[in-house]
Amino acid sequence: MIAELGHFALILALCVAVAQAILPLAGASRRDAGWMAAGSSAAVVQLLLIAAAFAALTHAFVTSDFSVKLVAENSHSLKPLIYKISGVWGNHEGSMLLWVLILALFGALIALFGGNLPPTLRARVLSVQAMIGAGFLAFILATSNPFARLFPPPADGNDLNPLLQDPGLAFHPPVLYAGYVGFSIAFSFAVAALIEGRVDAAWARWVRPWTLLAWSFLTAGIALGSWWAYYELGWGGFWYWDPVENASFMPWLVGTALLHSAVVVERRDALKSWTILLAILTFSLSLIGTFLVRSGVLTSVHAFATDPGRGVFILALLVIAIGGSLALYAWRAPQLKGGGLFAPLSREGALLLNNLILATAAATVFIGTLYPLVLEAAGGGKVSVGPPYYNATFVPLMAPLVAAMAVGPMLAWKRGDLSGALGRLKFAAATALAALAAASALTWGRPVLGAIAMGAAAWIAVGVFAELAGRIRLGDLPLGQSLARARGMPRSAWGMTLAHLGLAGIIAGAAGAALWSEEKIIAMRPGQTVDLAGYSLLFEGAESRNGPNYTSVHGVFAVSRNRTPVTKLEPEKRRYVVGGQETTEAAIRTTAAGDLYAVIGDAQKDGGYVVRIYYKPLVAWIWAGAAVMVLGGLMSLSDRRLRIGAPARRERDLAPDAAPAE
Amino acid sequence: MRLIRPMLFGLAALLTAFAAAAVQPDEMLKDPAQESRARALSAEIRCLVCQNQSIDDSDASLARDLRLLVRDQISQGRSDGEIRDFLVERYGAFVLLDPPFRGSTLVLWLGPAIVLLAGAAGLAIYFRSRRRSAADAVALSDDERARLERLLDDRDRRA
């Protein structure tokens, strides 16, 4: 009964979304306040209806109602409650429902907190948002009904894949989706602005907080997924350039470019047309990502061609949304008047360089991800595009970005003084060279790219501090006054400082872990010792253990360094009884210098065990850096100029000499 | 093991391999230099029955066969290039995670550079046209200048 109510709520939500797509749009062109206001109420009603459907599905999972097909296929009565709940989105139908729920949530937030938007803009934004919603609700109802029943119901469910029964992964999809889908707001704003034919600094100020919010979530979601892969998959990798990862990375790259170009629209009234295009592209890439992972096209082009149902539906949505918005862009964008002028060497110019490189990077990932599919579909044979391709294309692209990153924030708007900026970066350059030299000396004989990356990370980090010092005039003014200036700095400036610092951490961590990692893969018998990266690991033994729904081999290693005991590592290898799947539970000792990572494998005939020990230098910096980056996004979001719902005129409250921020 | 991510996104049917077994100690070559060559090479060879894994991190039995094959060839003294050619002859270019540069992969390899150059050219054109329109905007005609002065006078009088 409750499942049917959920299904019914979903159908009603589709009806409301259709009304919300039409009424406010028509109202805005007829200047009918009543019709425009209907958009806001519809957005809230739509959210409530989808939330009701989501709650109904969650209820079915929590109560283990196996007469619902989805629950029977993806849950089990003995599963812990948290994984019953996360099981709701651990499958195709449920995750699409989560997708539209988040879409409707963002729509309702615009309705509730968009009181300061001009009524016509708000009406049009809500209408565009509802068009997307209607498309995906129709998709769910037509091809992926999560409430389909099963008769007769089985006695128990098939269980959720044990690898997914992990707290890190339970929250990865909602966070990732909040980012992915959150970019719909920027898209709706862009399309609404094209319909209005007007883009100004106020528009940019309304779009930026939403973009920042989506970007922060997407950053956190990607980092969470990478962290889970690192500790759960059992060999210490953190990024694979897998098409599914790329699907979330492409919107992140273009979304990052969008964040930067929106600054130029806001501060200088320039780059409007380009910013609109980026907003459209960011969400288009989210849609393409949804298509890639949802249509089955990644599995096999042939499987997609022979059983196209879902794939073709999403593809049609894709063509309508992307084609329609780009056509509208081609028609209306030329009418957008460019604003402030600037020289190539200026803050605006540096932000444009950032945009050029990030857009090229996204295009590289796009080509690498889609090329094999297109080539095969066109009958050109099968080709694999793996990490070596991205190492040869994406990584070199980052070099100019990193080089410019420290310089850009020091250039003035309109016309910058490059030699002045470089002069202020002398110390950063010296530190970067010192870091490079030190890293080369420490890792002589290893890939030199690692040392270069350390230099790059030092360049960014010290550059960030040099910029901060200049902003608060450290050393120039008495310390107290400098600190007062630091306190008075706009939060969006702190946001930039933190986000850039976070990237320095990610670069250092990724390079250290990928290029300097050490490993030992050996068969060990109890009592034997293995040495790695200055640690000594004594294998004390292994025993069989019984978990709640698995049996495991549990190994114990006593770790010491210079004969001083450090810790015990206890990796496990589990075999889940129901499905027979095996998982590794790596034992990890994390320090700022690096992670010691132990995995135990199969027992050998002679009583030994296959043991894998890895040392991953600096790897924790990746996630610490990502966390700092997200913190920067949230800090910037809390800036009162950008705060959702804060009236735009508040800007005057700021001190007139408050430095420009991004 | 990395197959699990597609699974999360709904491609459950794909899952074939689970444990993170990959390279086993009994497969390894005695000579550390040869073994490290084998590791580096097999990280760039695709496990053909997996979705997106190299033979170095897959525990599929085919991956093990290929790992042993690679090591066998290395101990016979073949070069990395010869082994790659041998595998491509047997399994097609699909087996290489590092796609070869040739006619069918021209767009793949040159695409990023073309995008970058096109973008840079677009930027150059943008700055040039902006400069020209800026120059246009500065040059007011005498007529316009007179009108502007009248307007400014007007405003001063009112203020």
C-alpha cells in the first residue's frame, strides 16, 4: 500500500513539474504575477511529493518489504539499518529517485530563498528547473519504476553487495549527487538569463552561491569516493581514470572554471556570454555523466544497441536539454553586451587562462572517456584509453595552471603588473626550487615528476601565503593592524586562500602516493619479518574468525621502527556467506609523512599467507587537501555578499578598500 | 576490484572479480630488475575480461595467464616493445591501456592540443576585437562630445 502511495506521489510530482515548467514561464512573458508566483508553490509541492515517494521507498527498505522488487533484489532482512537505508540509492531505480529528489530540493530552495530575485528571473529559473525535473520523472516512471511489485515475494532479499556496506560509501552517492545535480541551478539561471536577455553583476552574484554550494558538494563527493576506493579496494590506489570517475570529474573541472569566470562577471561585468556557456556546459556534463553510468553504454556499446530502452530515453533527454540550451545560447548570446575592458595581463586575463586550461582539461577527459565508445560505435575497432593516456595529456596541462595560480590573484583588475607580481613571488619561487631540490635528493632514482610536483605544491602554497601577506600588508603595517585586516578580509577571499591551499595538498599527496610508493608482495609464515620504508613488520600469525554474515582470515602484524614498537596492523580478508563475495579490509597506519598499508591474502599450502605491504608517502594529504578545499568553498559561501537570500545592496556595508575576492 | 564503482551506479551485472588478489608471489621472476619491468609492463596491459583493469591488478584467471605470459617473454629476453607487439597481434590494440598513435586514434591524441590551440586562438581574437572596439569607443565624434557636454552641464545645473 505504502509503495503504491509512493508511486502515486511520483506521478503527481510529474504533473506538478509539468505545470511548474509551463505556468511561470508563460506568466513571466505575460507579466502575470499570479502565474509567476505559482512556480514557487509548485516547486515546494513538487519537493514534498518526491520526498513522500522517497520516504515510501525508504520505508519499504527499512521494513524489508520483499514484495517490492527493488527491495528483494538489493536488500536483506539481517542487514544493519544504516545499510538498509543506503540500499535505497545503491541501485539504479533508487539512485534516480535520489537524483530527482535533490533536483527538486534545489528548486524548492530557489523558491524559498530566492525572495530577492527579480520575479521574472525567479519564475523562469523555476520553470527551467521543472523542465529538467519533468524529463527525469518521466524517465523514472516510464523505464525505472522503483515501486514495481514482485509476486510471490521471496522469503528474503538478495542482499546489498558487501563492498557497498561501508559507511564511506553509504554517504558517497548523496553527497556526489548534491554536487552533480546542484549544477542544475546554474544551468537554469543561465537559460533563464538567455530568455530574459539580460546578464549583469547582480545575476552573477545570485548564481555564484549556488555554484559554490554544488561545487563544494561535488568536491566532497569525489574525495569521498576516492578515499573509499583507497581503503576498501585493497591496493592503495586512489584514482583510476575510470569512466565512472571521469563522469563526475568533467563537471567538476568545468564547474571550477565557472566559479572563476562568474567572479569576472560579478566584479567587472565582462565575460558574460562565456560564463553563460560554462553554466550550460557544466550541467550538460552532469547529464552526460548520468547518461554514461545509467545507460549501460560503458559496459558495451553492443549491449546498449541491442537493449536501448533506458539509454535512448536519457539520450533523448540529453539531446533536448543540451541541444535546446545551446541553440538558445546561439540565438540569444550575441545580444549580451560585453562590459568592462581589460588587458590580457590582468586579473581577468589570469582567470581566462584558468578557464582555458580547465576547459581543455575537461575536453581531454571527455575525449578520453568517449573516444573508445564512439570509435567502436562507428565500426573503427576497439581501443582502450587507460591511465597512460591521461598521464600524457592531462598532467602536462596542469603545469601552466599551477604556474599561473600563484600569479593570478596578485594581478590587479583591468591591467596587471606582472613584474610586480613576480617580484612578490620571489620567495615562493625560491621555496619551490628548494622543495624540488630537496625532493630530488631524497628520492634520487625515482621519477623526477614527483620532485617537480613537490615544487609545484610549494609554489602554490607559498604563493597563497604571499598573496595573503600582501592583502593584509603583513610587515608593512604593525602586526595588530595586519591581523585586523585579516579579520576584516571578506570570507570569499579566505575561501580562495583555502581552496588554493587545498589544491597544493592534493598535488603533493597524489604525486607522493602515485610516484614514490613502495611495496612488498610476498608469502609469509608466522614469525617472519618484512622490512619496508624503515618499518619492520613481524607477522605474528593469522586465524579464522566468524563475523555476523561473513567468515574472515584475520592477520596480526607487529610494526616497529628502529626496534621501537609502533603499532599493530590487523588486516582481514572476508568471505561473505550469502553471496560468496570476498572483500579485503586493509589495515592502515596513517601519518602525515605517509601511510603504511597492509593486506592479507590467501593461505598457501605450506601454512604461509600472501601478504601485501605498501608504503604510500603523503597519501593522506590528498583528502586533507580536498577537505581544506571544501572548507574554502563553504567559507566563501558564508560571505555575506553571497549569502543566499542576503540582499545585494549589502555590498555597500563593506569597507571601500576591501580587496576584490574570488 | 575497481569494478565495484560501476556496480554502485547500477551496472551490477558486470561484477565478475572480487578479491584484490592480482599479482601473486609465486608468479614473480627471480631477477628483481626483470620483475619490476614485468610489473610496469603489466600495469599497461588491459585485462580483457574485466571492465577497466590492468592485468597487474586483476585477479581474473585470464589476467594471471597474461601476467605469466609477459614474464615468460621477459625471461626469454624479449624487449617491452616486442612483447607489446606480440600481445597486440594476439588480442588487438584493445589490450593496450596506452592507446597507440595511429590513424584511428589521431583525434584522441591530438584532440586536447587542438582544443587548447583553438581556445588560445579564440582568446587572441577576443582580445584583439576588444581592443578595436575599445579604440572605437574612445573616439567620440565632435557632435557626440558637444552632446555629452550639454548633458553634463544639465546635470550640474540640476545638482
